[in-house]
Amino acid sequence: MVWKTYGLNRIYMNSRIKSKPIRVKINTTFAIGNTEAFNSQFNRNGDLILELEPGTTVQEVLLRLPAIGAPENWSDLFLHVFVNHKVAGFDRILEDRDILDIHIPLSGG
């Protein structure tokens, strides 16, 4: 507990106030191998909701998904991330209720 005095006012300052976590939904994961451990994180509706600290970037979320591989391989995979249906950079700071789609482009014939 820390008390600060400003003029005649004495104010309690809580230096341990934590920010409320943000919730981010991973909508589609066509880039991620679906292991049992990964599938167990989805709720009954098939959604994966992550609780993250405010200020978390797309890259930090990708690092939590080891099935994507190491960051140095992401450019080789042409990994694309969409936030709220728009292409996003790995440095994009996520906000509460953002929706992520993670894809590796496929082609063939």
C-alpha cells in the first residue's frame, strides 16, 4: 500500500493494479495441425478463446501455437494472419474481442 500526498489530499495508490485480460477468438486455423492437445482447447461451439494481457501482439499469439513452427520459418510458409477479416502484420497489437484467422495459402490442380 502506497500513500501519496498532493497538497492537502492524501491518495492511496495501488501499484499492483493489473489490467483486465483481453479475450481473442481464433476463428480458423488452416495453418495448424490439429493435435488432441490443441483440439482440447476449443469450447463446445468449436471456438478457441484466448485470454491475453493487454498489449499482446499477433506474433506473441503465434508463439503460443507451437504447431505453426519456429518464427524463422513463417516467411517460408507464407503464413498469413487476418484480424477481424483484414490482413494484419505480426506486430499488430490485439484488442478485446478481436477475431484471428491463421492461414497458409494452398494451391494445386
